[in-house]
Amino acid sequence: MLVTIAVIVGLFFAMNIGASGAAASMGIAYGSGVVKRNAALVLCGIAVFFGAWLGGGEVVRTMGSGIVPQSTFTVAVALIVIMSAALSLFLANLFGIPLSTSEVTVGAVVGAGIVYQSVFAGKLAWIVLFWLLTPVVAFFIAIAAGWMLKHRFIDKWVKSKRAVPVLSVLVVLMGVFEAFSAGMNNVANAVGPLVGAGIMDTNQGILWGGLFVAVGALLLGQRVLETNGKKITKIKLEEGCVISGTGAGIVTVASLFGIPVPLTQITTSSIIGIGFVKQGRAVLKKDIVVQLLVVWVVSPVLSMVLSYTLIQLLIEQNMYPVIAMLGVLVSVFGVRFLMLRATAQAIPVSSKD
């Protein structure tokens, strides 16, 4: 029964990954009117499946046995890890916080490793290093590409009528490339723990995970595609090529090394890089940059705490760590309440002055 539930939850998680992450890869092409919605979803579904099938193995192995020993994953632990990652995404959606599926899944795996004191610290350090460096690299690549686009010769060609067909084809190709890279990296988030628990082998994991990520993009990706398409209509075709190409290239390289990375943060960093070329340092003062930094911290910590707490409570039946976690939460919310109250009381006084 637990095996069946774990497989169902994992594949359902894969569908949601396809809907939220993979479908967004074609947002630029769809938002600019280059391709229709159904065509964009079909292209996304095909690309994400082949990305998982051809290049998802290394990240699956990392999730299944690279962060913690494979022996850590029992069926029950794998189920709790996947449920913790999925629940973290659900809670984030309620609060309107965009989380990375890679970050929440790694956090959940680490939570399990902490319970059994079995985390591979060296591998985890590499993953965190990639999380820190890849958005920075994407930011500076986007700045360099943005300055190149401002070059007189390139700018003149981009504004010519001859450039439109070429850029239209490029933006579709870059979107497909981005969906392919998402399949390589993100399928492991859903099936890596299942592979670690021995419920599936690696080939079965990437086959079924890739299939359900693709199905999720096709059946559930319409709203995400619509939202991303409307949000990015102000982005020019050439800028869209830079953003999609940068994100896809970095994620593909990371996937070859078996490193799960946050495509959302990488793409956002590219957009900020393009904005930096246009607006200068003012773009760094916007709320989105602060939100990006908060998400980096919140994503893995939230799922790690959930995973750790649920394993202690349901599997180890140990109430003491849970009580300690509740105490920490009460303290944090209590301090926050006092700070907000102090701020609210200070406002009328300052207004009188």
C-alpha cells in the first residue's frame, strides 16, 4: 500500500512540476505571438520528456543516493520526502511565494538525512555552491548579452524587418531548449526518492517521471503559460532568446554533473541582468531582488523542517524534536508579532513630529 501511495504521489508531483516549471519555458514564444498555445504546450511536452529520458539520469542518481546514502530511503521515508516537497510548494502557493522544486526536494532529502545523521556534506556543499553561483553567472551573462544587443550594428539589424523571422525561430528553439533542460534537471525531484527507495530503477524513474512531467505540461500548463505569456510581453524577442538560452545552457551543464539547480532563480537573474543594462543599479533595488534572496533561503529550509518533523513524528515516533520545533516556531512568530506591534505604535508618534 505504501509503495502504491508513494508512486502515485511522486507521479502527481511530476505532473505539477510539468505544469508549473516546464510549461513556463515556452512563455516567451507564446507571449510574443510566435506560436499558438496548444503548439507551445505540445513542443514543451515533447522537449521535457526527451530531456528527462536522454539526460535526467545523473540528477536522479544524485537525488536517490548522492545527498544521503541509498539505505536512508525506505518506502515510508521516500513518501514523506516527496510529500514534504509537495506540501512546501502548496504552502508557498497559498502565500504567493514562488519556490523552486529542486530546492524544496533537496531540502526534504536533507531533512531525512539529518534524522538519520547520514548527509553527504561534501555533495551538499557542491549543490549549495551551484545554487549561489548559477544565478550570479546568469546575471552577468545577461548583462554581457544586453550590452552586445546595444551595439550599433546589432541594434540596427534587430530593428530591421529581416530580423523578425530569424528571431521568431530562435525564440522557439530557445524555449524548446529550456524545456529540454527542465526535463533533464527537474524530473529527479519527483522520482529521485523513489529510485533511492528501490521502488523504481533509474531507467524506470526517468521514463515514468519524464512522461508524467510532459503530461503535466500538456494538461495542466495552460494557466501557467497564459500567465507567463502576459507577463513577458514587454520582453523583446532578442532579449527572450538571451533569457531562455542562458537559463537552458546553465541548467544543462549542471544536469550533466548531476546537480539539481533552481531554473526559476536562474531565469529571474537573467531578466534582472537585462533590466540592469536598461535601468542601471535601480533595478537591483526592486522588490523582486529581495524576494529572490528570501526564496533562496525559505525554499530548502521549509521543506527540510517539514521532512525532519514528519519523519520524527510518524516513523521514529519521537515527540521531543517536534516539541522543540514548535517552540522555535512560537518564538519566531512571537518576536515577529512584538516587532510589528512596536512598529505600529511608533508610526503615530513620528507623524506628529
